[in-house]
Amino acid sequence: MRITILGCGYVGTALARHWRDTSDHQLRLTTTSPERRAELAELADAVHVLEGADAEGLRAALKDSEVAVFSLAPTGTSQVGAEGYEATYLRTFEALERVLPSLPQLRQLIYTGSCSVYGDAGGGWVDETTPPAPRDRHGEILLASERRLQACADGDRRVAILRLGAIYGPGRELAPRFRPLAGSTRAGDGASYTSWIHRDDVVGALAWAVASGLEGIVNLVDDEPLRVRELVERVLTAAGLAPLRWDPGAAPERSPANRRIANRRLHSLGYQLRHPRLDPDA
Ligand SMILES: NC(=O)c1ccc[n+]([C@@H]2O[C@H](COP(=O)([O-])OP(=O)(O)OC[C@H]3O[C@@H](n4cnc5c(N)ncnc54)[C@H](OP(=O)(O)O)[C@@H]3O)[C@@H](O)[C@H]2O)c1
């Protein structure tokens, strides 16, 4: 199959490597940085240097491709302002919409979106049928981007959106990320739920999405939403580090969105998670 991966960061590069090692797909990759061309050329048949908002660049990168995987994220994600989200996600899908009429062979568009579109549910369960309720401008832009992409679907072209939990895995291990918390005290009770997904399951699910011709929205999280306090405890304990203490009397600056993300649809469609539970050693 002819596939273009747009955005080759943590996920996109791992996906390209996976397909290079296990498939006969013809791969094209994109980067915004000319200096990454040589590194990415080892993983693909061609590398295109472009910003997603560059419609002509997009057209060239997607010419003849049957599948496009969008795995872009603005640099430094959590600190990036709303305008950075607009520039990366919305402007890319607007440009895509403009060039699609000249790309009739492009049959499937896949996007690694985010569970942050759900917002807060007071600790309750949410699934793909739950109306999204972003609680900040970033989430609103991600939702608007999903809708922009969904508008690209027609009888001949499928759109699949994987809503990801927080990613961990090789190079993004949890212990180094939580090490600064060891032995400290944090405001609040840590009772909010978080959902995670291992990088290998993001890669596995993207490959499965292509192989199965996936269409529609699917949550991509592991089987086990964890309260923040359990998550931190599990990781610090596994790393042999001092526990984090919570101070329920002190109000946290900003509590995380509290909801449990259901992955029933992922299971019912047949994807088998490689890491169904958060693995603090992975
Ligand atoms: N990380 C998480 O915990 C998390 C959680 C939920 C959802 N997601 C989603 O998962 C996907 C993959 O995340 P990741 O961790 O692999 O991200 P990443 O490592 O930050 O990689 C994203 C890549 O997007 C490219 N990019 C940035 N701006 C671009 C633009 N304007 N036009 C074209 N390409 C652009 C960059 O490529 P160059 O540097 O080569 O230019 C960058 O390497 C993203 O869609 C993200 O929103 C991530």
C-alpha cells in the first residue's frame, strides 16, 4: 500500500520504523525540518519537508498515496498556546480539504487525536458516544480539527480518528518523568483519573487501522484508568523511590480533567492491546 505519514515525531517515526521492518508498504514521510531529511530517508521511500498548512506541499506529499496518517503535534505540546494548536491541527486539515479534490486515490485519512476533547465528567465513564465537552481552548481546537477532518469523509474516503490517552514508552518512560515528585508533597488528593497508552499500542493500533480499513472514532487507551495518586505510587514504588504525599486540605492550582475513558469499541472492533495495563517498567 502507498502511505504518507504526516508528522514524524515520537509516534510517526516509530510507525515508519515498524512498517519498514514488517511490511511492503511504500512510505512517504514529512517533517518541517530540512535537517531531519537524512534521518527519515532511512525509513521511507521519500521524505517531504513541509508545514501542514502548506496546501501545495501537502498535495505533493499525498500524490498517489492511498492512506494518510496525521500524527502531528506542535512542539512542546503542553506549554504551546492555542494559536500553536490552530496552526498545527486546524490549518493542516483546512489545507487538506482544499487539495482532496485532486487526490481521488486517497481512500483513508487517519488522525491521532486526543481524549482531551471529552473534558471533565466528574470521574464518570465516557466513550465515543459521549458528547465532547472540551474545557479549554486547546480542547476546543482539537475538537474543531476532528470535525474538519470528518468533513473530508465521503462514500469513497474513510476517516478514522484515534483519541489517544497520554503516551508513554521507550524514551518517554514514566520513572524519569515522576522522579522529581519523589518525597515531595502535593496539593489535593490525587483522586482524578488518567488514561494512558503505550507507544507500541499506538503504533500497533495505527497499523491495525490501516489493515482493517478503520472508520470513525475510537478511543485508544489501555484497560485501566488510574487515579493520579495510584499512577504516581505505582511508578515511584517500581523505581524504588520515596512516595509522594498528598495534602487534601490544600487546593491544587488546576485539577486535571477527571473522567474514565472506556475502550470497549477498540476491543469490540478486534484490536488486542499489547500493554492492557500501565507497565511502570516499560
Ligand atoms: N504525547 C501524548 O501524550 C499525546 C496524547 C494525546 C494525543 N497525542 C497525539 O499523538 C500524536 C503524536 O504525538 P507525538 O508524541 O508523536 O508528537 P511529537 O513527538 O511532538 O511529534 C509531532 C511531529 O509533528 C510535526 N509537526 C509539528 N508541527 C507541524 C506542522 N505545522 N506541520 C507538519 N508537521 C508538524 C513535527 O515534525 P518535525 O519536528 O519533524 O518537523 C513533530 O515531530 C499527535 O497528533 C498528538 O496530538 C499525543
